[in-house]
Amino acid sequence: MTEIMDRDLASTPTVEQERRLVTAVPGPASQRLHARKLAAVSAGVGTMLPIYVERAAGGILVDVDGNHLIDFGSGIAVTNVGNAAPEVARRVTQQVGEFTHTCFMVTPYEAYVQVCEALNRLTPGRHEKRSALFNTGAEAVENAVKIARRFTGRDAVVVFDHGYHGRTNLTMAMTAKNMPYKDGFGPFASEIYRVPMSYPFREPAPISGEQAAARAITAIDKQVGINRTAAVVIEPIQGEGGFVVPAPGFLTAIAAWCAENGILFVADEVQTGFARTGAMFACEHEGIVPDMIITAKGIAGGLPLAAVTGRADIMDSVHGGGLGGTYGGNPVACAGALAAIDLIEGLDLVSAARRIESVMLARLQELAAAHPGIGDVRGRGAMLAIEIVKPGTRETTKEPDPAEAARISAACHQAGVVTLTCGTYGNVLRFLPPLVIPEHLLAEGLDILAGALAG
């Protein structure tokens, strides 16, 4: 991994790949900017760590006070190829100089077509596919639902406990967690139904993936109706819900049942896509070929872009003009996507994610053995997490400890490592380092996490 990383970072010497703290975190310049933020920005737009970033590259964020922080968040799995990756910056700059917008639905351009061709090639399955481009993950989820309803002539959409799909009205209905995503924002869109997820750590008794799938299928059959269900929408590894990896066999059983009953299996790979889990897409770990796959986040090196890719007959079932949007597939974002995809393939970032897993997972498991408050270690590739529980409950009630998770994360922040929390109970620390992070930063960040755990 180090050789790959050095090759990528050689052209970004302005951001040294070392942690360096010159002030408290946040420092005085960040504090002044944060005061302006509070006066100018809606209070509804929260900020987890109010350091104001000035530059970033590789595995480092540089704030306005000159602090260099190790990035274990990647902007929530967005900057998989690194922040301001030179090739992304070059191609985006070139595109900005040529034109910034025409609206693909008015006067189209080649880059949109190229991105769709790349997605059709890269996503699971060798069947004929079509893609459509949008701006955000939530927008892509909404369009996948539209397409599924149009194709099947059915209206019910099934999602899962602990799932997260976005913040729009429809996707809030599809999202499980109330605070902060849904509270006070209803009523929500109808015909959305939630069934139990396979969550191995929190099952009342050990069950197989197939048994968990049978439980979910029974709920769909009895509470929704097979003949009314247009689509099952699922994250192959749940993101905001706590990096929940379902038991082996769960996804394959759900996908097979969907195929048998004319229900579309829709994989929400907004967070898991583009090499993040040690495969180009997380569905590949279990050999699943979804009817439609939703992508965003890591697709464009930090620029806003999302997509729905699916079987040609499904995607072409929508009437002309039924899909689109003014900014969907913006040419600048498409330039970023084409560069990011080239980097993912050219630098073999799928292998880099696996290497990150081998380094991080072993260390996290060591920490779990030493700390009774770590209830579970899970994830794939560079998408890993620890679930924090009250000491002494790991083998019994597994009582969530969100306060301790928040304390650990805050301690990491103070020491110069950007970490994120998540989970239905707010008690999961998730780790999403850029796939180009140098190995010495990975090790140092884990050392700091160990210190934070020790208190």
C-alpha cells in the first residue's frame, strides 16, 4: 500500500503527511470562523468538529490555524481517492475553463455519457445496463424508487431497521433513525415499510443470515403483500445505522426471493461504493447482482454527483423526460468522476482498501480484547467500526453507551484525529480513512484511538 500511496502523493508536497498540532483543537482562527457560522448559518446545519479546513490531501486535513489532523472520515466516505487529488483537480480545472453548465437535458455533452458508460461497465453483472445521473445520494434513491414503481406497476417499497437513505421527504420515510433526521419534519411519504435487519451483534439469539432473511420475508408477506411490493432497498453494509454487516447469506436470500417474486432488489451503495469495502461495490462480496444500484459519495473525488444504474429494461421503462434535473450530471462533476474512476482503477484502490482492513481490523480487535466497553468490531475494507457498550454488558444486555462513544471521539479530535460516530443508538465509532492514506498515519491514528479508549 505504501508504494501506491507514495506514487499518488508525490505531486502534493504542499500538504505534509504528518500530524501536527500548533494550537488547541479548535484553534483561535477556527473559533472566530465558527462564531461567524453561528451568526450566518441556520442552526439546523450542525457541525461535528468546528475546525475550518484550509487545505487537504492524502490522509491530512489542514485547518486555518495550521493544525494538521489525520483524516479518518473522508468527508463521510467521499474522498476515497484523497482530497484534491491532482488528477481530479487537473481535469476539473480544465472542464471549468471549457464550460460549467448547459443542462444535459437541453444540450448534452460527452462527459455525462462517459460516466454512464463507466458505471455500466463497473457495476455488478454483465447484462445490458443504463444509468442516469443526479446530484445527491438522496436524489438518486428517490429516482430509483420512481423507476421501480414505474417498471413494476406496484407502489410499496421495503426498507430495513437501522437503514439510512437520505433527508428528503421520501428518503426520511425510508430512514430509520428519528434524531436528528426526522424529528418534527413529518408527515412523510406513504407506502414505505420497514422490516427487521440482520444485525448479528444485537440479535436476541444467534441466527443465520438465511434465518434473518426468512424473518424479513415473512414480515413483507404478512404486513405489506408480495404483489404490492415494487422494490426492496437495502444498504449492503449499513452506514449511518452503525456499519452493520448482515450475517452471510442474508443478502443473497433476500435477492433470490426478490427475483422469484418480481420485486426489484435495489442496492443503496452510496457509502459502500467505489472500492470502499475492498471490492468495487459491496454487493460483490456475496456475489449479488442488483436490479438497480445507487451510487454517490466516492463517485467524483469530492464533487456532487450521484447515479442510478440498472438493467436496461428497467431503466428504459421510464417515459422521456421522466428522469433528470437541472444540475444532474453537471459537466464539472462528471470530469471529477472520470478522473476519480481512473485513479481507483489505476492505483488499484480496491487492494488498498483491503490492506487498510488488514492493518486496522487486527488492531481494533486487539483493542476490543483489552477494553470491555468495545462490544463489537465489524466492517469491511476501509469501512470499519467499533460499537461501544456499558462495561460488563458485552455478553449480556449489550447496553449502548453513546456518552462514552462521544467522549472517545472527542478525545481523538483533541489529539488531532478526525473520527465520526454513528449508529441508531449513537454508540458506534466509524472509521473511513481515504484509500490513499499513508500507512504511518493509519498506525498513528490507531495509537491515538488506543489512548482515547484508555481515557
